[in-house]
Amino acid sequence: MFWVRRAVALVVLVLVVGVLVVGVKAAVPGISSALGGGGEQPVVVVTETPTASPTPTGPIGDCAARDVEASVTPTPTTVAWGSDVAFRVTVRNVGDGPCVVDAGNDARAVVVTDASATPSGGTASTATPSSGTKPRQGEATATPTTTGTASKQKAGDVAHVWSSADCASDQRLLLLGPGDVDTATVTWHRERSVKGCATGLGEEQVGTFRVAVTVLGVTSDPVAFTLAPKPAPAPAVTTPPTGTGTADEPAATPTRSSETTKGAAGKATGSSSPKPSSKPSSKG
């Protein structure tokens, strides 16, 4: 009996422990919910928005040499005698932002040089342009020439002919955005110039020249053009006087052959002899 009681007590103890364990497991989720600790807590992600750079409100700066590209084109490349030369000048902003550039005839200098001359330190050579027409025999040929060496030496540079900056002091400020282009026309009246507008340098009449433009110390590639010579005058046409001879030579007398002359003489003799009478003579 002793062992039976022990076995019953052990079974009861096991049942009690099992009931306690099941009760504790059922009670734990409720306690966790009440305390707010059930499940994983949500994670809050905070994203920082970068602050935009403030827009500059100060004055726009001047263009640098790397921000500007200039070019010049003579129109046309062959200019007739007595006509002015027109240069088409463009200034382009090739930078990344807007900037200010002076495009006046002083700061944006258009420079014409003599293509046949040697720069300072050399010897100038004068080329005589050909009109393509051979002179007639006995006709005087006028050779068009450029201005002499003396006037070239006045300019200080043998190759220098004219510059828009020599007599200009105007200012023309341009605000150019990236990619903006300014186009202007500069006219040259074919006269020489030096800094300070000296006069009496003569007029460059004919020849081959080069033109380039300089902006902010950067010079474009030169472009060649030609000033055509003065056309040769048309030769005078002499009309001979009417008639078979000239004023100093008597007119030639036409001649006939000997047979024609003899025939004519025979006709003349026959016509002079008396014709026989057709009436019958009366007998006495």
C-alpha cells in the first residue's frame, strides 16, 4: 500500500505541474500586450534633404579670355575698285555662365595687314597685280601700285595697314549668356591708319590683305581678301573716212585691160563714121 500511495501522489504532482505550465504560457502573451512589448518595434527612417545652394545675387563678372570666341569675315572676299570693305564680326560666349564683354571697336579690334609685306624687321615686297589684259603695241600701260614704303614706316609696322582701334575709343558692353552670339559689321574705307589717327598716310588702293579680330588678347585666324585694281580704260576706236583713199593718199584710178580698151576704141571709131543714106539718089 505504501508504494501505491507514493505512485498516486507522484501522478498528482505531475498533473499539477503540467497545469501550472500551461497556465503560465497562456498568461504571458496577455501580460506582454498589456505592457506594450509585443512584436518588433517599427523603425523610423529620417531622410535629410540637402540644402539648395543660394542663387548668387551679386553683379555678373567680366568674361575671361577662355569664355569668348571671335571671328571676322570680309564680305565679299574680292572688293571692286572704289568700294568700301565690310567685315562681319562675331563674338560668342563659349563659357559655362553669363559674363560681360566689351565689343566696341577699340576693345574688339579689327586689324588689316598687308599680305605681301614682311612684319617688322623685314623688307617689304611690292606685288603688282595683273588685270589679265595684255597692253596693245604702242599703248602706255599704267601699273597700279600700293602706298610707298615711307607711309608704311609711319605706321610703325610694315605689315600694319588699318585697325578699328586706332581711331576708336567707344565702349560697347554686352551681357552674353552661354552660347549667345553678337554679330556686328565694321566698315573699312580703304585708308591707312595708326594709333592716334594720324593723317596723310595715303590710301591703300589695290593688293592682297589679311584681316583678323582680337578680343581680350586672343586673336582669330587671319582671313585673306583682295582689293581689285582700277579697270583699264577702253581703247579709243578710230573710224576711217569714207571713200577709197585717205586724206594723204589720192584715190586710185580704176584700170581696164588692153582688150577692153581696144574694144572701146573700136566702138568709138564706128560710132563716129557717117551712116550711108537710105534714100535713092535722083538722076539728072
